[in-house]
Amino acid sequence: MSFVRVLAAVAVTLALSVATPVSAQTLTIGLGTEPTSIDPHYHNLGPNNQISAHIFSRLIEQDEKQRLTPGLATSWKPISDTTWEFKLRKGVKFHDGTPFTADDVLFSMERGANHPNARSSFKLYTHGGGKTFKKIDDHTIHVTTPRAYPLMPVDLSNVHIVSKKAEGKWEGEFNNGNFAYGTGPFKFVRWVKGEILEFERNEDFYGEKPHWKKVVIKPIKSAPSRLAALLAGDVDFIDQVPTVDIARLEKNPKVTLNQGVSNRVIYLHMDQYRDPAPYVKGHDGKDIKNPFKDVRVRRAISKAINRDAIVERVMEGVAIKAGQLLPEGFFGRSDKLKPDTYDPAAAKKLLAEAGFPDGFVTTLHGPNNRYINDAKIVEAIAQMLTAIGIKTTPDTMPKSVYFKRAKNRGPEKPPEFSFVLVGWGSGTGEPSSPLRSLLATYSKEKGWGSSNRGLHSNKEMDKVLGEALATVDDKERAKLLARATEIGIGEDVGIIPLHYQVNTWASKKGLTYIPRTDERTAAWQVLPE
């Protein structure tokens, strides 16, 4: 069954009948992807951020549709063109009993930007736009930027707050529980990597208390094993339901499915910097000039990809083909960009115009356990490109290996690979996050281009993006974000969007889940029917 044909809103819920009742006290979750650390500033990665949200609060929270709601800040407003004021919640305590104050906010912002062991920094959010933090009193902070910065609340909704008592303490001290205390809805109990992660309800939580007194998370990487654990009653709830099993599960009266469109786009990045490029050769095995630096080659690759076939056959209909960074319904999208039409003849013509009439040889690298059906997508694209003369070898590997080798450290140390499949979910719920991270010219100082694995650079796009980030009027900012997207993707083909993920969660009968556009599994949103 294709859910693309029936998704009329961001979330679709499919409830089916009868099963054993679930304990009112304990929720056991089978999680497909385990975090790499409990330290909320160690790695700006989806699996880490979803766990952090259980333990650590943010100044501003995001609901299931990524709308901003009060968190540790009860209110926020601009008090001048360049200064925002945040009023902090009073009476809040960290899980160890330490009072929460403005000092913890200032400490967390510096730590998030300068964590010495960070695998992916939060500097884009803590210091993007040239932010300067100032304590006014224990429950008031001012954040100043050189010019107007309307995205301030959105940025700060991505940074978790830790106690200043964690100064000099890094991921190891969080993973063993010594400093894993936040102000969030759950308290950290223990983490045995690869086996179990436990939380208990924070009875002093300032917001609505979770339904569950105890949450037990079992990391189960194998999708068939995860589903088997649910059907056997070993877990109550699972994420990342395999697309191939959805039709069968719809008919199971003991299972409830919940499904929603996410903000994650699956896309291709190509080396637009080096010459010659690694893993790129002529058909004779010799080095050639980097074909990915030619926009005609990048456009040819896009036209050679049959997105409809990927959605229907590889994704079992549970995806939506993409032509830009975010699906319909999100702020700042372009109404001009559509998914490229499959046209292999046009692709071959573009290759010939670019000086590669016979194509070339390359390798498409990707993970095999990070995104839905990621390895299958890599294999399908390799076949499609080989059909137009770009002889492509698919090479996938576990995400723990892949992302180390695909990491972007700037022009001095670019990624090992030249052609990669990656995914990006907008933490801000609008295009500025992926534009700054994926397409903007790399700048360590500005925090731009941190995940720009192709080292794409377009000064005009940078200029428009910079204007958008300083535009207060929502309508004008939306136009500028759309225009930056049109330059980066429509004109430059800096990345090649493939599809947006549609995520499926499953639970025992008697439970339901509120799907999130950020794809996160949040224990407090698993509720009795």
C-alpha cells in the first residue's frame, strides 16, 4: 500500500484492535538507533538529540510539528534591533537538586560551541549570527548580534542546557551518569551500551509530567529483530518499522501503527572542490578532471534518477519524492522547485555537453543502517547511473564507520569520499538550517558549511542567505530563503534531493504515538489510547 496517496496531513494514524494491556508504570521501547553519547553537546545527531530531550531541557522547546513552545525560558522578545531578551523560568532545579539560573545558560552555550571532543558542533546555533550572551540577573539573559537576527528563538531551541557544575566534564562523565543530570521530564538511571538505557520520571518536572514512571530503552539495530521483539511482547513500542512489513502489520489486530511525514530529506552530495576527485576515474582507469565540478554533470545525475521508482519499489510507497530541502507545509519553501523528471536521454545529452559523452567511473558511498532502506537506495541509484554511462559502484558501511570517513573538516581536510548519500532533518523546521549546513560556503568562524561534504560554494547564495538571516519580516525572510534554495539547488545543483522520509512507529494495542516531523521517538508522546 502507498501511503503517499493517502497522506493528506503531516501525520496519519492507523489504529487496529485487541492485545494485552500495557503496564501503567513502565514503557519498554525497542529503538533502532542508539546514541553515541549521553552528553548533549557531544554530537549534533538525531539519535543523540532525541535521547537528550528526555533528560535535558532547552530554553525553547519544539512540539511535534516543531512549533516553538516555552521551556526553560517562559518568554522571549527583541528589545532592540540587535538584542533579544529571554526571561528564565524560576524555581527549576536540576536532577541533582541544584537550582537552575542564567549562569547555566551561558555555560551551556559556550560548552555547546567549544566542546573539545565534539563529533559535530552546536556552534551554528549557539554563536551563529555572531551571538553574544549576557547575564542581566539570575533569571534574565540578553543575546546580542551585530545586526537583526530573527532566527534567535529557532536557533536556541536546538541547544540543551546542562549545569555549570559540569565544567571540565565531558562525554565519559555523562555516559556513566556522574553528570547526566538536566531539568528534563526524565532522570537518567543507567546506560549499558548496546544493551539497555533506563530513565525514571522527574517528579519535580516544571511542565506536564510524563505518563510513564519508568522508561526502558533496548537498542535493537536489526529491523526484523526489533519487530519480532514487539510481536513477542518483549517491548511495547518500536520505531523505524520496516517498509516491507507495513502492509502485513496493518492487518494485525494486536498492533497499532502511527505514521508521519518527516522534515528529513535524503540527498546526494558531490565533490565540487578537488581535482582530481577521489574514487573518480575514466573508463580506462586513469585520473580525469573532476566531473562533479560541472553543473551539467550534476544535473545529468539528477535527471538519471527515477525518483518514482525509488519511492514505489525501494521505499514500498512510504516516502515522498523531493526537489528541495523540505516537504510542503514548511516555512520558506520555494514554489518553483519540483523534483526532477526522470529523463535518461536528457541526462546523456548533458554529459556529452560537459565533455563526458561516454560517462566515467565512480563509487557512491553511503551508510547501511542510518536511514530507511539506505543501502537499497544506494544500489538502485548506482544501477540508474550506470545505465547512462556513469559506471557506479555502490559501497555502503555501518554509520559508525561511514560518518567518520565522510566527515567534512573544511578545504584543508575534505571528506574521504567524492559522491555520497546522506540525509538531513531540519532542526529549525525551516530551510535556514540545511542551507547554512549543507550548501553555504564553508566557514569555521561563522559555523557555516559544517556538513557541506561537497564543499559547494556560491557567493550569491551566501549573500541571499545572509540577508534572510537578518530579515525580521516573515514574508520577506521566506522569500529570501526560497530564493537561496533556488540558487543552491535549482541553479547550482549543489546537492541532489531524492525523497522525504515518512516514518512509521508501531506499538502494542492500547498505545498510540504522536508522530513528530523531526522523526524523534519521545517517550512522553507514547500514550494510552
